[in-house]
Amino acid sequence: MITNDEFIQLVKDSPYTIKEIAEMIETPYATVKNWTRGKDSTSYRVMPKHALIAVMLSIKEIERIVE
């Protein structure tokens, strides 16, 4: 599975919007949105693995704090 597919699934499974995730990892909303576009889109961008890791860790940290 490529990082974009993993990210899309993560967004579906999480309570956070793409905008909230962009804010979590301090990345422009447009960049994060482009990671969710289809490969045939001219705006499609491959999500770097380190960005996916940052999202995963940010969500885990927020969940840890909330508990």
C-alpha cells in the first residue's frame, strides 16, 4: 500500500478533518488535500512517508492527552 492510500484510510478512520490534520502537522491545507486526490488528477502529489508518520504520531499523542 502506498502512503497516499494509507493516509486516505487513516482520515476515514479518524475523527479529524483534512484541515485539522494539516494544522496538526503544520502543513498547508492544499498540500494535504492533494495527498487525497486520485492519481489522474493534475493536483495529485505523493505523500512523503515522514508526513504519514507525523500524522500517525500526532493523532496518537492527541488521543493520549485526551484520555
